Amino acid sequence: MPLRWKTNLALFLLTVVTVFFAGAGWAGVAPTRPGLLGVIDILPSGWRFAVPLLAILLVHEFGHYFAARVHGVAASLPYFIPLPGVGLLGTMGAVISMPERIKSRNALLDIGAAGPLAGLAVAIPVLVIGLLQSRVEPVSGSGILEGQSLFYMGLKRLLLGPIPEGHDVFLSPTALAGWAGLLITMINLLPVGQLDGGHIAYALLGPVQNRVARVIHPLLLVIVAYNLARFLPGAIAAGTGDAIWQAIGNSSFWFAWFVLVLVLQRVGGTDHPPTDPGEISAPRRLVAIVSLVIFVLLFMPTPVSTY
């Protein structure tokens, strides 16, 4: 397909601005002048968050892009999605358009796995550097709690030792960017639909993956129910509308992804597009299994909560 780049570049530059603005917020810097001038003033202070996060996203997306080019699959440059003034990261990541069906299971595995594995290879050292810059302090007042996964908890224990009761790790902006890289990788590895994890699982299992995805998708609602059971009783006991809405907000992440996957299925079809007959190669089978194990290690039952 023709290499069109103007829209991609414009969206990327806008995403750079929104991610740097989010980074300035995480650095605790607020505008001192009204309007656009105030925003411009504080953008440089967001670099410790923005530069590593953008690096993770770029490596992830170009992992897909170059894998597609190697296999002769038509693919667009990444379309980055800026998210100004909303959310934690300043962006919803990026997407690549591949208008043609991927015919080979080997190619499907390579294209699906290249992005999350490449992005994770950047996210892990970013997180290590960021955690070493972070502080362990007593928890007091209100705040935002990042999601916990087996890998993330193990890495914190390895680098920072046991966390005393009543204390937590207060992440540096760089650590937050690394954690966001884990979150992005985990979401993309969800083995449903045409997410990266759906491609990987289909390359491994073939048409059986369509039945597996029909089980996994409703399980997202089970996780929503788990979070409601975790947060709602205390909110009801507190007896305030704000506490109840906070509990609902803490439980809403996977409901939003349940709905988003449902929309993607309505647009692109419930079943994964089929590949041509043929088996996946043995080394790629190992990569697929490792990728799905990584999903389990990175899975966060409650990706973001407030307290």
C-alpha cells in the first residue's frame, strides 16, 4: 500500500504534546500562565515520563510494522491517538491499519508478537531505572494506586525489598512510564478478537481460538464483579455517594474493555479472520506460548484505583 505519512506525523506530534503535558502533571508542575502559553511553559518538565513512554509505544508499533513488511503484508504507519487533558497517560496508544487478511499462521504470529515483545523489551529497563528512582513512604490521604501484577510485584520486591506495612512505592515519572508499558503490553496480549493476543492465540490454536475467545470475553465481566465485590461493600458502609461512585470507577476498567472488544467484534466480525492451511513452526509455537505466559504474568485484576 502507498506509504502515506502526513496524518500519521500530525497525530504523533499531537500525541507528543499530550504525553508531555501528562508527564508535567505527574512531575507536579502546573501552568502559571493562562491558556496555551501556560501549557507550553510546562511541557519540558514532563520529559522523564513522556520520553520513555513514547519510546515504548514507538518500538511496539514499529515492531508490528517491520514484521508486516518482512512478510510482505500491507501495513500503514502507526496512527497515534492523543488524549488531551483526560486519563493518566495523555494517549490511548496507537493502531496500525492492515487492510488485507494475513494468510500465513507464521506471519500472523510474527506480526502479532513483534509489537508487545519489542515494547516490553524497552518497558522493563525503563521500569527498573524508574523504580530505583522511586521512594518508599507511608501511605496517607487520598491518591491513585497503580495495578499490581505478578511480574510487577516481583520486580518491586527484587529492587526495593519488602515494603513495610502502611507504606507503598511512590513511583517516579519514569517508573510510571515503565509501569504503563506493562499495562499496554498486557492489554494488547489479551487473547481475544484482533488484539495482538488474539493474533498470537489464533496462530497457535487455529480456528479453536474462536471458541476460546468466546469464553475469555465474558470472563472480563467476572473480573468486574470481583472488583465490585472488593470495593463496593466498604463504599456502601461509608454511606456517601462519592464513595460509591469511586468504587464503581475502580471496577470499571475491564467493563470498558468488555464493551470495546464487543464493538470491535461488531465492526470486524466475531471470529478471527482465517489463515491459509498450514501449521505454525516449532520456534514460533514457543514464542506464542511464552507470549501468553507473559500475559498471565502481567495481568492486573484492578489496573487503576483511587483511595
